[in-house]
Amino acid sequence: MKQNVYDDEIFYKSYVELRINSTGLNDVLEIPAFRTLLPEDLTHMEILELGCGFGQSCSWYVSQGAGMVIGIDISEKMIARARQLYQHDKIEYVRLPIEDINFPKEKFDLVLSSLAFHYVADLKNVLERSYHCLKNNGFLIFSQEHPIATAKKVPNGWVKDENGKKMHWILDNYNDEGIRKQNWFIDDVIKYHRTTSSIINVLVETGFKIVRVLEPAAIKEAEMINDDLKEERRRPPFLLIKAQKI
């Protein structure tokens, strides 16, 4: 099933507010870690971003010298916002489910995806399509919610005491892969839980070489401003993988 919660009006408004106010973990944790996996020099590179959202990262890649960026997203609202805020002659935004990409063989130097793969039912399909359109020795770099975070079948993974203090994180149903329904801005947002080994093995089976794996914590500067971020060290919220087409 190809899910498009970002065109739900309530979800969309809540998500945009989250990103504008930088109150989520994207800006202080996931994005800084993601960028450490990128090549030092993006000059003239051709990049495909899967799940581009409102285009902020596409714009940043161009600012770092990328020769061309194609941003793919299933959401009409996100693509419209990207064209409004981050239009550039080196960026093309395409409304399309990432499961349906069908680009020519060996077109891109990089295929990138930030926090989108846990919404995908058929990960192998997306990886095979990404492999096909990557140049030889090109890189697939992606982040997703960590399997420790997606494993739970309860609404909230933290067990708290009577004062609301977080005591510990629930890790249960880890090997029971499949659909997880969560309440995030709206009810029944569908995500797909896979074990870490399943994710790594399907990459290897597709032909990728695993280059680096990250389970990042928030940057120190952010923790100094927001002490609550230190609690994110108690369990990894994100998994980031850099893989190479060989």
C-alpha cells in the first residue's frame, strides 16, 4: 500500500509547524548525522532524493555544488510547497510514489532518502530500483526510524512513573515484522517494522556493499539547549545506512 498521510490537512499542517519550529528530531539529530555520510564534494553530482518533502534538502544539495537534483514525493502538498519555497533551475520536483521510480540505468551518483523507508511496504522493490538507476560505485544513503523504535505495538514506547518521568523504553515484538499503526498528528499512521538484520540483508542481496551504519544521538549543542534530548541516548530513534553499488 502506498501511503500518503502528508496530504491529510491536519497531518500536513502539524508536520509543517514541527519543521518550521525545529521542534522535532530531524534538525538536531537526523539531518546532522545524515550529512556526515555524504561525499565531501557534491560538485556536479546528479542526485535523486526519495521522499523529498518540501525540498529543503534538495536546495541544500544544490548549494553544495550538486549539478542536478530530482526530488520525488507522493504528496501533492509537499511538492507544491517545495516548488514555492525551494525552486531552482537545478532542481526538478516530481510527484510520484517512491515505489514507482523508473529512471534510466546508471543515471545518478547518489540516491538519498530521509525518514521515508519505514513507510514503504516493499523495501526490496525500492532498493532494486535505486540500484538500477545508480552509477557504478554510486551511493545509496538513507535514514529511517530505528527498528528498536518501530518494533513496539503500543502507542507510546516509554514507560513513565507517576510523575511522568521516563523510566525505560519498551522493546517487544521485535521479530514480528510488518505493519505498525501509530498515532502521530492523526490516528493510524502506517509504518513497517523490519529487524536491523532484515534491512541489511536485503541491501546485500540487492548487490549493495554496506559502507557505514549510524545510530546517532543529538548534537551536543542541541543537548545543551534542550536537556530533554539527552534522553534520546537511551534508545536509538534513527538508523542511517550508507551503501555502495558494486
